[in-house]
Amino acid sequence: MRRKSAPDNGITDVTTAVTRSGTSTSPAADAARRSAVAEEQEFLDSAIARRDTLVDHLQAELSSAAPDVLERARLRMLRQQYEQLRRAQERLVFGRLDGLDGTVRHVGRVGLRNDDEDGEPLLLDWRAPAARPFYTATAVDPQGQARRRHIRTTGPVVVGVDDEPLDGTMTAELVGEGALLAALDQRRTGHMSAAISTLQREQDDIIRAEATGPLIVQGGPGTGKTVVALHRVAYLLFAHATMADQAVLVLGPSPRFLRYIAQVLPALGETAVVSATCDTLLPDIRVGRDESRTLAEIKGRALWQAALENYVGSLFPRPRELKLRWEGEFYVIPAGTVAQVLASVRGRPYHRAREACAEQLHHLLTEAVVDRREALMHAMEEGFEDILARVDRSMEQDLRPGGGPTGSDVDGLLSEEEIDILRGRIGENATIARFVEAWWPTLDAEEMVSGLLTDRALLARFVPRLSAAELTAVSTEPAPWAPSDIPLLDAVADLLGETGAPPPPGGSVADHARRQRGWVYGHVVIDEAQELSEMQWQMVLRRCPSRSVTAVGDIDQAEAAHRHTSWAQAVRAAFGERWTAAELTICYRTPREVMDLTGPVLKRAGSHNSPPRAVRSCGIDPWVRTVAPAELAATAARAVRQLQQRWHGGTVGVIAPADRIAELHAVLSDVPVLTAVQAKGLEWDAALLVDPQGIAAGPRGWNGLYVALTRCTQELGQLVLA
């Protein structure tokens, strides 16, 4: 709501009385803090009451609305508004901006309008342009603001405020430092929560960036990459209403990760979202086996796209004379005409081209039948009475199944209506359908990919850039499907085109998108994008040909088998040089004491990047214990119990080399025990690294250790083998 602030020095009084952490320093400060909390409690009460009123109003409208065609768009909008307001239980109000002109605006999870439809909103949606100074204003650039207030709530109760003057009296590097550090110090729950109240300026710049092309965001551990990615989805769906009609695809690295973020977007009121991994993008196709890193790297290369295009292209029919039988007589379509038909569908997917050619064949056969009959009629006029009888019998058979005279009874010529009937009968004829199927067969993507990958001669023909050893490795892989097969299946399915009827109507936009392989999304957001192979990037492009893509990741944390060491290498095959780079430089999650360990590790990994700057200290130095191999599991169990006691109410995670996971699982049943790859994107209050030397000796070596070191928000322990 836009209103006048307290007179004169009210802002200064509260600001000086309340420290950044929200703790009082004197009786006067305590009184000022209580006054500020009471003021914000009064506003929160009014906002909750208004929200409840709007929810009741929308529910009544939805109950009484007629579900006809004209009302569908309006119903969808009302349902979306209802869901947004209904879900806005926690953190309904979290901020306030006091303008230099004396106005006051509150910022929250959703926007709330006043009774006066034309007046200022009671509560600004965090995504609205007017709310942006809450995330971007600084003392150097106050953007018309005198103060920013962070409001901390628990349910319907205001529990604290953190004030930041923006008139030059403070020069903090962070936005809302007190609120931010308080949030970072909270215990982890194993589920990601929305961070709209503590977004920082560099994060907000990326969230609100234009969605006109690929945006690749590099960010080290703890810089908020996932926060940025998910809040960008919410912002784009708010700012571009039509995007909700196409849905947004969120690609994550693993099902565990998707479960971790599952509540964020619904909490922000967004439901037009499909979450998936690259392995689950194809309906009804499931990965059934692991594969070697060598093979995954081979099958992830961009060269497969052209190879598969050539493979499918080789299966298109070649021009030749076609001889079709109709009603006991043969009709010939010349090879030149067939060549013209094939040329007219060039560039279409295989099955769509087949469908279009079949329609043209039906038309050509209809014309041939009509031409022959007209020729016979012409011969009849020369005196061939017996031919006339044949024509009459034939037309009666073709065109008079129900009896009655036709126009052709008069002069022997077919009317336009009769020609259309004949064309329809040809199109429905089973014999003609069998001829088309034999000439241009229906193909199955799974059978085609399986046939290619198990036939060394076919591979050598269509993928000639593979070496002899690589051809052998690919052609000897057994079924079922591996992760690197999914992009190949997707490419072939796209080249073939859809067959059969579309999915039945019903459900949300996200439901429709999820069921259709060929769905085109309004935007795609990719987390841990450094893990995508070149062929997986092609999967992304097929689902968003507009290239409206946001990809976030850390090239130094790459664990996948590909050999990319820069974003330019990773995305060149998909985007060429037409993409925009952005960077997150501040580490919010991992404490300074831990980040100090990462510089040497990055150098050992061959990185050219500097680790992000940590902005907080936990006051706990990382510790190392040397353990005999025989005592490793027992020592790890004791260390975990100690960490659980110290971080009661929070989370503890264990990271170890793949070959030690089983023995640790045997003694650690109540905490996650993961490899560095599996831990990517996750965070815990405390992390225990078991055998860091073994992690560094893994496939990605020091990059894997870099990932493992940066999973904690408070305490890091390491068990090193003696």
C-alpha cells in the first residue's frame, strides 16, 4: 500500500533503535523494536484479512461460473489467482519500502488489491516492477527509497524487523544483511524454501532479465543458483501471462533434487510448471541400466544429431513408378509425378511427410480413375455401346450404394460431389492403405535406435566419425536403455514425427505438456546445466525452439562424462555464439571457513575461475581426523551422531567415494550417504567427508572434491585414511 510515513524523523528513530540483527542495545532500542513489530503486526493482520476475503470471493465465483468454452480462459485465470492466494500462508508480508517522498509500500508473496480497484495495492507482489527497489536499492543508489525493512514472521505473527537506511548512513555490501544472515543460519530441513524475502541484487538482476534468448549463469557453490532459477520461473510466469499457456519446463539433475525443490514453485503460486530430468522427458521410456563414462561421452557428442538425420532420411522412399489397383484395374503413377510428390514434403518429419504423400496419392488415383472413365465415355460416344454398359455398372457400384439416380446417369461424367465421394472411398480403402504401408512403412523410434546401436555396419555408415574402437564399444552395449540413449531416442522420435491420436483433453496445461513428447514450452530453466551433454542440449532446443532458456550451473562442478571445461564449449553446438553470460559471485550458503579450502582444490582441478566470495562466517573451523581403514565405518558413525547432537533440528549428510557407500550405509541408516555426484545441488547444516582422497581419485577428481567440500552451511568434518 502506498501511504504517508510517520512524520519527520520516525524512520530515523526506528532505524537507529533496531540493529541489523534485530537485537536491542538499550531500553530505548527495545521500545523502538516493540513499536516497529506492533506496527507491522497491525499491517499483517489487515493483509491476512484482505487475503481471506479475496479467497472467499474467488471461491464463490468459481463455484457459480458456467464451464462453457467462452468462460474457460476466465476460469483458468480465477483458478490461478485462487491457488496463489490460498497457498500464501507463510511469509505473506516480508518487506517494506519507505520512500524519500514519504510513501510506504509493503512487499509480499502475492499482490493484494484494496477495495478501491483503481487505487494503490494494499500489498505489492514481489515480482511487480514497483517492488524491485526492495532487492536492488543501495545507499549509493537508493532509487527513491529512504529505508528498507525486512519483516520476519512465523505464521500470522511478526517476530522481528530488520531495518536498512538507504540515505547513505550505511554501506553494507548485502541487501537486508540481518534478515539474510538470520535465514542462512537457520537449520536445514531437507527441503528447499522460497527466498523471496532475502534475494540479493545480482540474483534479482538475473531473475528479471529479458527472456529473449539463452541466458547462461555461472555460479559457484552457495551462490543461490537454484534459488535464482526457480524464482526466475515465478517471475517470468508473472511478467509474461501467455507463458503460462505453454508452461515452463524445469530440468534438474536427479529425482532427489526434484524432490528437494518440489515445494518452492507451488509456494510461490506457480502451477504451470513441469519438472523433470533429461532421463524422464520421454513419456513411457525409462532408463534401465547404467553405462560406462566412456560410452556416455561417445553417445553425448553433437555429431549424433546429423548422423540420425541422415539415418532417418535414408528411410524415405525413393522416386519410382507406383502401380495401384482399384476395382480390379491397375493405375500407374509415373516416377516423375512421384518425385514431385516427395519433393513437396521434403523437410517434414517422416510420418507427417508420409501422411501428406498418402493424401496426394489418393488424389492422384482419384484423378486417374476419373480420367479413365471420362476416356471411356468419350469412346462410348464413338459408338461403343458395350463400354457404356461397363461404365454404368461401375458407377452404380462406386457411387450408388443407397440407390437413386446420380448426375452421371445423364451424361456419364462425375460431379464434384461424386468425385469427393470417390476420393473418400479410396482414402478409406484397406487395400490402398496396405499398399502405402508397404511403400512407406510406419516406423518405431525404439526399434530404429536399437537397430542402429546394435549394427556395427549401420553405425559405420551413418556415424563415420567414430573410431573403430568407439564403433565396437557402442555396438556391443546390451539393452535396456541407458541415460545417453534417451537423447538419441528423442532425436529419432522428433525426426519421425508423432503418430496416432493426441492425448485426450482434460487436466492442467502442465498435465498436457507432461504427456506429450513434442510439447513446445514457453521457457526452459535448467539447473546444474554443466552436466548436460551436447545431445541433451538438443533435447532442450526441441522443446523450446524460441531459445527462451535460462541455464544455471558451475562449470567447475561438472561430473558428467563430457570434456567441457567452459560454457562456450558446452553450449556451442546448440546455441553457437548467440547466448548471454551472467555470473553469481557471492557465496551465501557455505561459510568463509570452508570456502577458504576451495582455492587450492580448484587449481588442482585445472579451473581458471576464482571461487565465489563467502559473505558469512560460522565461527567453526573445518576439522580433520585420521582413521585406519578398518575403523572407518565405526568412526564415521560416531562422528555423525556427534554432528546430529550439535545440529539438532537440522540436517547432516555424508559424502564418500562410490566404493565406500555400501559399508557406510550399513552403519548409517538415518542420514543420506551419497557420492559427490549424488550430493550436487544439496545442502546440510553439517557435512562429513569420508575418504576425501578417494573422492579426488574419482572420475572427475578434484572437481568432485570441490563439490563435496561445499555442501555444508555450518560445519565440515573430514575423515582421512591413515
